[in-house]
Amino acid sequence: MDYFPIFCQLAQKPCLVVGGGEIAERKARLLIDAGAQLTVVALSFTPQFLSWQQAQKIRLIQRAFTDELINHQWLVIAATNNDAVNQQVYQAANARQTFCNVVDSPQQASFIMPSIIDRSPIMVAISSGGKAPVLARILREKLEVSLPQHLGRLAELAGSLRDTVKARFSRMSQRRQFWERFFTHPNLAQSVADQHQPHIQASLNQLFDAQPSTTTPQGSVVLVGAGPGDPGLLTLKGLQHIQQADVVIYDRLVSEPVMQLVRRDAERIFVGKRAGDHCVPQTQINQLLLQHAQQGKRVVRLKGGDPFIFGRGAEELALLVQHQINFSVVPGITAASGCSTYAGIPLTHRDHAQSVRFITGHGKDITLPEWRCLAVKNQTLVFYMGLTKAPLIEASLLAQNMAPTTPVAIIENGTLPNQKVVTGELQHLAHLAQQCHSPALIIVGEVVNYRASLHWFSS
């Protein structure tokens, strides 16, 4: 995060704009709208500045900028056409620990002005960190179309009801239920848009009459597959659930970019596990799901890849079934599919692989399946969590007369920017594994040869 986004309350607070041209005028207009006590200093001013002064909205100082003008200011904007003056303004503000924006020079500013969508009190700000302001403007235009003009009036109505709702419903869960019904009511938003007061009141009466349960509501658990790492591979349904969850219980294999999409105020519980190191035992994870659901919370169990492919998803749901807890499952893109695709390796090919097998390197009994069934032609093998078992995989497949020159690939951090792909031959698999770190996937089969021509994500 290059810039920390905040919304400032500037009403009746002294602010300074240096510059009297059209660009300074645009910045001044925003500060006036925010209610700031605005002073503008410049050698000359556009007619709009003079009009604002006549209306007593701003104070004008017609002279050259000097450092002491920044004293006692909350916020400063340098918007002259003189780079030396702008730099002087920035240095003077910086020395006084006052936030300063320098127009068209984000590298010399302590804050930047975003593109703004105003549906007051709903405000949306879009920033590219000064790197692509045209892109930020295009995004704003797209969002402007998507966000209805009455959104602000709906938010104002909600604000006027906060005390009433708090007095009417004593439990936080009851208030949450009310607000969810309020913002998803089929008629209320349209009535607000039409400013039809009788219909608005009828909808509110309906909402308040629908009394929520006074008992602890039934919670639920959603098992969500987060995919192999790239947040763009998270399903739309998975995204919806992690943004509605009260509690998110997540694994080590869930990437940080995916976690950044989780609802900000959700409780996050890390239960990461790796081979030989279970910081939270599986039985305790199962209990966590049950306990939070019994407290009436919406729980998301977020797992890397797909929860039903070597994810122990069925084991975690079994306890919920016993206690009659509502649950659902959102599948995710499994590592074999995502990582192989990002490595440029097709899992099947009509000339080389008519079948594909997924094998875990960490089965319950630590012994891998019958190697004779694996060491056959025209088949792709994908080993999950097999890095530490690479010597066993190599020796066992060779013992079943699989060709020593059979292509192999190890994909580390698949689908992420730091993805690493190591390729070679089966007879060298143990050595290749020493070059990689977990999480990694092993692919064995002729299809690996296609990486040379099909790799698209990284070289």
C-alpha cells in the first residue's frame, strides 16, 4: 500500500491553496464543498476566485507565497505553474508536519487527490498513487454509472434511524439482521429514489414489524475453496461469502492477496498447517467451526485450492452434520489445474495423456498408492504435497520401469507473481526437489514438454 486512504473532516478547519489559476480553482472547489476555511494566495486570480471571495466563501491574499502562510493550516495544496514555488510550498509544509499536495507531482507530495464519486454521505475515492490518473478517471466513470444517485439519500435515511434501531433491538445480531433487510428491501430503495414519503414509511413499518428472533440465531458454515493463490481465480460466489462472513478460519495456503478481499471487520483465525507442524490440530479446527456457528455467526472456512481435493473438507463438515449446523460448499480451482495452466503444462493431451491422476504425498498411512498403477503410459501424474517424498516418488516409479527420461516439473508458488517452475527428468527428481520449497506441486508425464512452447505466465 503506497498511500494510506483516509477521509478527512475539514469543516471549519483552515486550509491553504497556493495558486490562482484554473487548476487551483478545481482544488479550491473541493475544499469549499468540504466546508474548509479556505485561504488562497497568488499573484493573480481567475474570476471564479473573486466571485467566491465576494460571497465570503474564501479569503484571498494577492502576493507571493512565503513560508509563514502555512502556520496553523491543516492542509495545503500547491497548484501554481512554477515548479520552484510548488517545491517551496511542499518543503515549508513538510517542515511544519502539515499534509501537502503538489499538483501533477505526486513524488513531491505527502498526500494525493483521488478521483471522487460523491453520493454524500457515501463517498468513493479512486487513486492510482499518481502513476495512472487517466486510468483512475476511467474507473470513476464506470463506477459513476453503476452507483445510483439516490444512494446518498438511502444512507442519510439509515443514519437518521440508527438511534431508533439501537433502542428497538438490544442485541447486535438483531440490529445486523434489521440493516441487512433494510438495504436489501425490494421497494425501499426505489421509494427513496422517487422521494415518495408514504411508500418509504410503509416500507419502514414493514421492516420494524418483522421482529427478529430474540434467541441466538442459527449460524452457518460455508466451506470456500480459495484457489491456488491468484486472487483472480477466486470464484464470484466465494468472494461474496468471504465479504459477508463474521468469522474467517483460514489455512497457510490461502494467499495474502486473497485474504485482502476478506471483509475488513471479520474475525480472522489462522489455523495454518504444514507437513509435521500442525499449529492447530484438525479436531480443534472442527470445534472452532462448530462453536462459532452455535454462536449465531456466519463462518467461512477458507482453504487453499479446492476443499474436497486433499483438503479434508468432508472431515470438517462431519461434526457440523452431527450437530445439525447449516453448511454449504463453494468449490475452488484445485492446485493441479491452476498451477499446471499457469506453468503452460496441459494435464491432458490426446497424443500423450488420456487420463490424469491426483496423488497426495501425505496420505494417512504415509505409503503411496500402488506404483504399478501409476507407472503407465499416456497418463499424467500430479503429486500434491510431495516435495519431501520426491526421492520415494523417483525410486518407486523407476522400479516400475517408468522411463528415466520421463519429463517432470515442480511448480512452486503456482499462479502467484513469485511462481517458480523447475523442469527435468524423472531420474533427477530428488535433486530437482532440493531446489524448491513448499508449497509445490510435482507433475510427471510427457505433457511437461509442452511448457517450452506454452508458458505464458512467466519465463
